[in-house]
Amino acid sequence: MASEIIIDTDRLHICIGKIVVKFQLIENVIAEILASLLQMRESEDIHRVTAAMSYAQKLNLMCDLYDDRKNPKRPPINIESARNALMSAETFRNAVVHSLWFVGGEESQWMRAKANLRNGGKLKVITGPANIEALEEAVNCLSVIGDWYLGRSAQLASATCSLNQLTKELSARQSKT
């Protein structure tokens, strides 16, 4: 049993790390493209965009400007599908990063707890077993979503659908307390 916890610990930590890094790369690509659309020329401009705007602000501005200002050499993309995929990536990343991961439960396994105090001001804590396989699958989805600008619509749609389902499963497997 102890060796399973060690293996699961490594898998969980690797997944969470990959989710964080893959999301950072997604956000950086958005900043790069936005800086390009705004015709910002200095190498620090990407950092200026990243530092000055939230993820949603960067994404919304990039999507608003994309069709009118994109480089004609870029493959055609459906910007609304891209926006949906990129928002799904943030939603999933937030669900992972803003959770508490701990060993507990009846079987001494990895658990996830997510607290919410927004709905009506009442504390709601959702706790349940961690689903490491779902996190590993999500890493693959984020890799596909990270390439949204390549114009692979079918793969992007499939990855977005899978990631949305994984986001639901992350909470659905949990019990409310």
C-alpha cells in the first residue's frame, strides 16, 4: 500500500506540474500572438502583455483582433472554437491549481478538496478521491489545445470536449460536505 502511495504521489505531482506548465505555454502563445496583432516589436512586449492583462482579457482582445489582423501565412482557424478551447483550458487549470491535494480517506489515498464560498455566502467543500488518470488525460488534451493556432479543428474540438468532460468528472466524483 505504501508503495502505491509513493507511485501515485509521483504521478500526481507530475500531472499537476505538467498542467501548470502547459497552461503557462498556452498563455504565452496568446500573449505572443496578441503582441503580433498589436504590432508590438520589442522582445519584452510579450512580457508587457502578460503582466498587464488577465488571461481572459488577453484572450478576448486577441480573439477580437485575430481575423482582421492575423498574418495571412497562418492557417485558417475558427476563432470561436479556439476561444472555447482556451477558456476550457483555463477552467480546468483553475480546478486543479485551486484545489487542496492530500492523502486521506478510508483507504489512505490521494484526495482532492475544493472549497467555494461564492454561492450565497455559504461554505461548500467538495472532497473525494483524486483521479490521476483523468489528470494524465487532461495533460494530453492541453497539449492539443496548446496548438490551437495550427488550424487542426477536429483535434481541437475533440480535445476541448474531452477536457470539458474531465472538468465535470473532477467535481462529479467528489462528495459535498
